[in-house]
Amino acid sequence: MFHVKQSRCPHILLINPWITDFAAYNLWARPLGLLEIGGMLRDAGFQVTLIDCVDAENFGNGKGYRGKIGPYGTGKLRRTPVAKPPILAHIPRKFCRYGISPGEFRTHLASIPKPDLILVTSIMTYWYPGVRETIEILKDHFPKTPVWLGGIYATLIPRHAQEVGRPDRVIEGPFARKHLEEITDLLGSPPPARLETTGLPFWEGYKTHHFLCVRTSHGCPFQCPYCASHLLFPGFSEEPVQSLARDIVRLHDLYGIRDFAFFDDALLVNASSRLLPLLENLRGKGLRLRFHTPNGIHIRLITRKIADRLKDAGFVTLRLSLETVSPERMRRLGSKVTLAEFDRALDCLVRAGFSREDIKVYLLAGLPGQSYSEIEASVAAVLARGVRPSLAEYSPIPWTPLWNEAVKASPYPLATEPLTHNNILLPCGGDEITKERLDTLKQRIRAAFASSFPEDGAVKPELPPQEEPDEGHPREKPADVGEPGYIAFAEDTE
Ligand code: B12
């Protein structure tokens, strides 16, 4: 266990529940929101302990888990097959718990001082079984300690989170100063003798680091109909460049990490006043940093200058959000990009020195009403440009503009069972967008990249035959319905 203080100050335990899913891969994933909260609490003087149940490497029953670490710090997660929830029984894949076992979790809990408050985070709505199980164990182990649940699942479907997770309290939205004040009211002020405050997220909660995550902004000025960003953080707020640069340098110095993944929803928005000055500030410090954008970036905002600066600063993993090449679909998704702008952006990136194989292009698959031919045409258009398409299977998200359409299009009980939001189910694909058909396209993509490109004559390395890890999203898986109904259709509540 990792504590920042040994004094008698109030002790707060942070929990990132394990994931339950058909597939999960550590694509620079850390519970950044929870770590930010941990940083605020540590700086306020509280004793903080983190248990990230996804991270078997740090908590592996004494044996640890050393999965193969991939390029730039990504890696496999330890997985244990578990019983499939009945509603997912027809999916011909193993359903797994990714992370530590309930037994290991209990062992860790037994080794830490009793917490005065437990804060549990949550990410994907369809990962709620891990949230429920960890809270059950926490309540069993520390029956008198209040458990607060926050994060993305808790914000999107708080009633379900309350009824199924059974925390003492569900907190929606971003963690704010008022929550810090409530915690101080509840637990009392920490003792005045404090460690130096750092303003950094609670990264010291991990023993080992292979990468770090940062975000330069909160929220997104766009409102794509499939995305929940504007619901999770209304508005758009930007971090000051000076403190961002200082934090990245300090994190690099503290942990010797070169790989940083941006968690922004809109990294390139206002680039001239945020990202570019940040990169300029870091330039010349000789840190040899590498940057990654697992969330797609906005194609229209890529200029010659931005492409040059990205290359110069050490961006190696670039994901572009094209979504589709259908003009009608582009319009319905907010007219954020045209094919001409895509060509221009690729030209800028290639001129800046990015090789075409550095660039992956997110295409949405399985939107309500979407045809296979639309996805096929999009894949073909991207392949024709020598860059790699990456199919992002649509996950329906409550309260987003596309939600009602998704509920109508899906045979699954999206509105009552969040397990059915899993993109692996292709919940709105119907007979048109099936796993088999998408596999055909994925094979086509692999085949295209197993040979050389005529444009630059470079021979591309052959990809392994297995499925690629489940990736990010463009900007950014039926039986009984056992759970209590948790959400009314948006139209019923307006
Ligand atoms: C980074 C990111 C990724 C990363 C890593 C995600 C991960 N596994 O950790 C990558 C790129 C790999 C990814 C992939 C996908 N993602 Co994603 N991702 C995000 C993103 C941008 C940030 C998520 C995150 O970790 N945030 C960490 C921080 C930033 O958390 P935070 O919620 O802001 O924390 C604040 C509050 O919630 C609160 N809080 C948090 N915890 C707690 C606890 C307490 C007690 C309290 C009081 C408060 C509190 O305070 C925090 C600070 O203010 C979100 C969008 C967003 N804006 O949040 C989408 C998002 C979570 N992703 C989404 C989707 C759909 C996907 C994909 C399915 C896309 C696809 N089709 O391929 C895949 C799934 C891959 C997988 N199996 O993991 C959806 C969620 C869907 C759902 N049904 O829940 C989101 C919301 C985006 C969207 N489209 O709207 N994603």
C-alpha cells in the first residue's frame, strides 16, 4: 500500500474497480479523474491510499503481474475468465475480470489502516459489475466507513449506480471544491503540518509507471450526437500552459517517464493559445518526450504549423477522427470535417515527417441505421490514402442526442441494462453490421498493411493475426432483464 502520510490525519481510500468485459487492453488507461481527486486531497493534507484494482502489476498477491509491456508503455491486463451475465450468454467470447482478484483485494484491504472515507470511481457504464463487486467487498470489510461513488457511470446513470452499486452516496459530475469542503466538514481538517503541495495527480499511488496521462482541457466545445463529453463536463475549460508544462517536466523528473497520453476530448481546440505554447515551452528541455493521442483529434484543426509542431515535439501515436466518408452522415455528426480537409491534414502530417503508418483513422461502425456499404466505403477511402482505418464500434450512451434512436434500433434493453451498451455487442448493428462483416473489413485492413505502400515504397511490418486491442473512440459490445429499470427514455422526461 502507498501512503503519503503516517500522521493521525483523516485517511481517504481511493478505489478504481476492476473491469469486467470481453476485451480490455491498457491503451494508456489510468483513472485520471480519481488521481486528480487524490492529488487535491493529498495537497489538502489528507492521508491518501490508492487501490487500482485494474492494475495487477502493483497488487499481484505478492507475485505481481508483469504483462508484456508494448511500445510506448501500453500493455496487456491480467485477466481471469468469470461467469457471463445471462444477458451476454450468447456472445461467443470469454467474459473476464481484468485486474486483481476479489481475494487479493480483501488481502490488500486487510493490510491498510481503516479509512475514514472511501471514494470509488467508475468509467464505462457497462463495467458496473466491477463497481458493484468492489463496493460489496468494501462494505463488508469496512462496514462503518462511508463509500462515495463518482465518475462517468455514476454521472450518466446515477439511479442505476445507486440501486445496483449501493454506495452511501452517488456524486454526479466533476469533483469540485464544494466536495473538498464537504469532506473536510465530515472528517475534520487535516493537521496543519503538511507536506509540500505538488498540484499533481496522485501518481505516487502506483509503484511502477510505464506511461502517464495528462489533459490540457476539460469538456469539449463540440456536441457530437454519440458522445457524452458535454454531459460529463458542461462547457470547455483550459489548463494554464505554464502549470501544464511545469507538471509534465516534474512528472518526467519524478518517474523518468517519456510517454504521455493526452486524455483531452478536444486537444487541438485553441491550439495556438494552449497546445502550441505548451509544446514550445517543453521544447529544448532535452526530455525526449513521446506523446500519444488515443482519443481521436479533430482533422479540420490540423494545419501545417500544428503538424510540424506535433512532429517536432515527439508525437508518435496519432489518431484522427474521420468517423465516416458519407457526406450525409458527416452532416448528421456535426459537419466537423470534409474529405478535402482530411486530404489536406494528411498532406500536412506527411510533410511534417509522420509516416502514413503512424496515423490511424477512427471510423464509426454500428451507428443506428448505418449501412455496411457506408463503412466499407469509408474503409476503402482511408486505405486508398495509405493510412490505417480503425473501426470504433458504437457504444450507445444514455442522454446523448443519439440515445433515443439507439434504443429504438437495438434489440437489446439498452434503457434497463447497461451491460448492453458494450460496443462488442454492436448493440445497434442489427443484421446489417455484424461481427462477421466487420471482421472481413478488419482482415482487409490487415492485408493492406502486410504489403508495401506504392506511395513511399516502404515495407510495412506484418501485423499479428489476432484481433487488435479494443481501441479508443472517434474523438475522442438478449435474454432476461434482471436489473431494476434505471432510466426513462429522454423523450419521456423532457
Ligand atoms: C480517455 C478515454 C478513453 C481511453 C482510456 C479509457 C479507460 N479505459 O480508462 C481510450 C482511448 C482507450 C478509450 C476507449 C474507449 N472509450 Co473512452 N473515453 C475516454 C475519456 C476521454 C476519458 C475517460 C477517463 O478515463 N477519464 C478520467 C477522468 C478524466 O475522469 P473523469 O470522469 O473526468 O473524472 C472526474 C469526474 O468523473 C469525477 N469523479 C471521478 N471519479 C470520482 C469518484 C468520486 C467519489 C467523486 C466524488 C467524483 C469522481 O471527478 C473527476 C475529476 O473532476 C472519456 C470521455 C470523457 N470526457 O470523460 C471517454 C469515454 C469514457 N469513452 C467512451 C467509449 C464509448 C469508449 C470506447 C467504447 C470507444 C470505442 N467504440 O472503441 C472505448 C472502450 C475501450 C475499452 N474497453 O477500454 C465513452 C463511455 C461509454 C460508456 N458507455 O460508458 C466516453 C464517455 C466517451 C463518449 N463517447 O462519450 N477511452
